[in-house]
Amino acid sequence: MTTTNQYDLLIIGGGSAGLTAAGFAVKFGASVAIVEKGRLGGDCTWTGCVPSKALLKAAKVAQQNRTGDRYGLPVTDEPIDLGRVMDWVHSVVADVAADETPEGLGADGIDVITGGATFVDPHTVEVDGRRITASKIILATGARPVLPSVEGLADVECLTYQDVWDLRDLPERLVVIGCGPVGSEFAQAFARLGSSVTQVEFADRMLPQEDPDISALMTAVFDGEGVEQIFGAGVSRVWREDDGIHLQVDERELVCDRVLYATGRRPVVDGLDLEAAGVLFDHSGIRVDDAMRTSAKHIYAVGDCNGSPQFTHYAGWQGAMAARNAILPGTSPGTVELVPRVTFTDPEVASVGLSEADARALHDDVVVSKRPMSRVDRAITEGSGDGVVKAVHRRDGTILGVTIVAPPAGEMIHEWIVAMKAGQKMGDMAQALHAYPTYSLGAQQLAAEVRLAGALGGISGRLAKQLSRVVR
């Protein structure tokens, strides 16, 4: 590692966006440093994507053991040792983090500077008394969990996605505040591990970012697994008594052992002295243009800190585009129209493009086509009929949006993204041969139904019907 205080590119934040930006820039010969006050990898590696997916895997295995009789297998319903599960989770995190070390980055030519950065002027930051200057700077400071203002909350120890990983004992009773993706993943995981789980959601349904029919489908799944959900309600007071933590939820009082808040994340913009750099920001994040440039044109902001959709894949994309714009001629947009999202429950929920409501607000010829997983042979063979492939398209087959509910929905959504990006229509999807038996075959089957219906409904379709009668 060098000891220089001058770089071509300085990146503040070593999460997904910052690491991707650094990796891109150093390949083009730029001198690059990352300033990180915590651990390289950020939330995704340590407290978000990676540990949550490991926990969900353990919970899925527990659920399969508990429901083995449906497959003609013996049932195992032994109590879960959460400490051992968390040991597994932490081992997975360690495996991923092993590729994101200061030593490893240093070997690639990227300096890692540990500490918190504050701006001295538009080109200079100070880190623990050391002043570092750079021609270009990328802000990738991420976001942190938001706890609402609730009476008594400060006096009761509540969990968030950041500290839930320190649990060693399984809560007998768990209340999860929030029925969005994070809250729903935790609710299902802990219910499958053996906790009695109640979810509380201010909105009127689960996964409120999805279409109402998708929310209803997933609510039925959760109900079947014993997760209680309370919609259209808020927590007004929290307090502790001898029998546990009490929550006032509208007119109802809940009692539990632990409370987990999953009520959103807020961009990290404080403590940087952004004013000294001339960077404009507000409560929603750092203001950027399509090239990810802030009000100080040599400073870029990427990922969660600029108020973009909070997805690791989007943060990484923006990091690469910002680095490209910072060190190469010309500019490339850091915004993407087709940003997929996946809720990693079981089944998963994956979406891209317009919702049904948004599509109908924009177009007067919207068609909604669905194929339930109960009609997809692979899903039937695995007992996974709770799901659907839902395509929102125009009458001419132009695809506007897709939602998939299936065990591998996160993998299935990508061919739809490629098709939409390429301007393909439902008919094109129908003509792409899919292997049998796969979950993705459901996409081709749905597209084929749409294509056939369109063909039979037109003049040529009517002529074809008449000719078929003549041939017979």
C-alpha cells in the first residue's frame, strides 16, 4: 500500500457501490483509494444480503424437515439451536468477506484508508488527521435503518437488520414491524425456525410495492405457515413488563420477547461536511444528475446515499458508471429504466417494469396475462404450486412489466429483462424454446398462450380456422 495523499479518484464508502467503482477505475490505470470507517463490503456483506440469504436457507431446510411427510419422508421437528444457525450464517459471511479485504484490494492497486472522512474543501478530505486530495471523488456512503418516533421505543432494546445477527437464542415470540421485503424475509425465516411471529404493517397489505393480487397470494402463503399479519395499523407505544415487551398496535396490545424493526433505511449524508465541498443534499439523499454528478461536478454520489432504489445490484451499476464518467471522456447514464427487485421469501417474488396500475394509467390497451405455478409441471413435481408468472403487456404484445412468484423467481426474471431491453414482445418470448421440465418453461407457455390468442383473434386467425375445417 502506498502512503500518497494525492489520488486520481477517491471513493468514500467501501460497500458494493464503492468496491465496484474502485475495481473499474483501477483497471484503467487510475490511482484509487477507498475510505471506509467500518468494514469493507458494507451492509450487503455483513448485515444485509449475504447473512439474510444464509438465514433463509437454514430456515428453508428446517421447514423441509418439518414437512417431509408430504413427500413420503420422515418428519424431523427438533427444536432449533439458533446459536448454531448463526454460526453457519457468520461462516458464510466470512467466506464472502474474504474477497473484500484491504490486503486483497491493495494487491489490485487500490489503497484502503480506514476512518471517517470529512470534507475540508471540494477536493480535500480529512481522515483521522490525514488530509487526502483527489481530482475526482465518489460518495458511496450507503444508508442506515430508520426507527420511527414511538413512545417508549428508546427504552426498549429493539432489533434491526444490523444487529439481529447477534442473537443466540431463538425468540419464542417475535413481532416484526414492517411487511416489506426485509420484514417479510425475517418474519418467514424466524417462523420456520420456530418462533411465533406477528407482522405489523402500516399499509393495507403485505409487500405494498407489489400488485395487490401478488400481495394477497403471499399473505395466503404466510398465513399457511402460521405468520400472523396485522395491516393498516401502527405502533403507538412500546414498554417492557415482567412477561415481555408490550406494543400498543391501534386498539390491540401485543406481547413478545423481541421486536424487529424493518421500517426502511435513510441515506447516510451526515458527518461528511458536504457543505464544505459544495454538495447539495436533503433528507432523501445527495442530489445527482443522470451521470451521478452532484452539484460539485467533480464529485459523484452513487447507490443508497443518492436516494436511488436501495438494491445492491443497482448500487454496483451506479458505482461502475460513476467511475467511468469520472476517469474517461464522455458520460454514461447511471440510471436504469429496468431495475429488477426480488423479495427472497419462499416462494420468491421478483418484479421488473411497470405495475399493473401504473401500466393502466399510461396506456388504454393494457392486457394482463397470468400462468399459475399450479400449471407448471416443474412446480408441481416439487409441490410448489403457490405462485404465478404475471405479464402486463399491451395488446400488440409489448411487455410493460412482469412479476413472478416462484421458488426461483429471482433467476426467472432475468430473461424478461433481456427481452424488454431488446424490445421483444410476447410473441418473441413464445418462439424461444425452453427446456422441460423447468420453472422458466412457464414463461414460454404464458407467452405462447398470448401469441395464440392474438393469432386466433384476428382476420388471419379466422381464415386459418376456416381453412382447418376444409382440410379436415
